[in-house]
Amino acid sequence: MIAVWPVIDMAATGVNIVRLRREAGLSVKDLQNIFGFSTPQAIYKWQRGTAMPTIDNLVVLAAVFNITVDDILVYQPQFQMPDTVSA
């Protein structure tokens, strides 16, 4: 039996954040103000897929976009073979 473990695809999640932000009619500066960030660097990192929003920031993004956290994240399955047992 092969176990399948979901893994977050950071690059695809970043592309998704860009799409959701644009669909909501928000700029990076708008998100920066919503989060109270002094610079937009964190948001740019999320959008490039070089960093992920923290759990609490994902919850805020979901509320801002009126979606669920799962609608923000993009998953890729990672297959892991179980250890074989010799009889």
C-alpha cells in the first residue's frame, strides 16, 4: 500500500494568491495596509512562492477573499512507500 501525503506547492500557491488578490480588486499596497505591514516584502514573497503566509495570515487572507484557507493553498501529492517488513 502506498501512502499519499499532501505537500503545499509554494510556487502554485503564490500564483493563486496573485490571482485571488486581483480578482478581489486589491493591490499589494491594499494587502499591506490590511495586514499592517510596514513594507510589502512579505506579500511579494508569498506571491513568488519563496515564503508562505503564517496560519493566522492565511486565515486573514481567506476572510479578505471570502474563501476558505484550502482555497488559497495548492497541494501536490507526495508519495511515500511504507517500509517493507521481512518475514
